[in-house]
Amino acid sequence: MFRCKLVHGSLEQTIRAAWRRPAAYLDRCAAGEGHLVVFDRTLGKPWDEKVFRREATGGVPVTVWGM
């Protein structure tokens, strides 16, 4: 499973909101993993804060990619 989102509000709020429905979908499909790509278009924010890779779990392993 793969999903893309734009940051609205804070990064953490965006990740939580983006992953509610897909986490349930992953469980229903018995998927072994998922990926979430989050695009941060905040002007003036340094790239070293925007680009990251983070592992999370919501029942299944999820890799969150920041760009």
C-alpha cells in the first residue's frame, strides 16, 4: 500500500490523519507493509528538516517518507 499527502498544519497531524483509513485497509488486505510519502511545501524550511525516512507501526510496518 502506498499513499501520498501534503502537509497541512503540523507534520505529525498530517501523518496521523493520513494513516487512519489506510491502516484499516492494510489490515483488511493482510498487507505486510505500507508506505506514506509526505510532501512539505513550507517556504523557507530547510531541506534537512523536510527529507526523512521513519519507521512506524499501526498494526503493520509503515515507512513514512518526508520530502
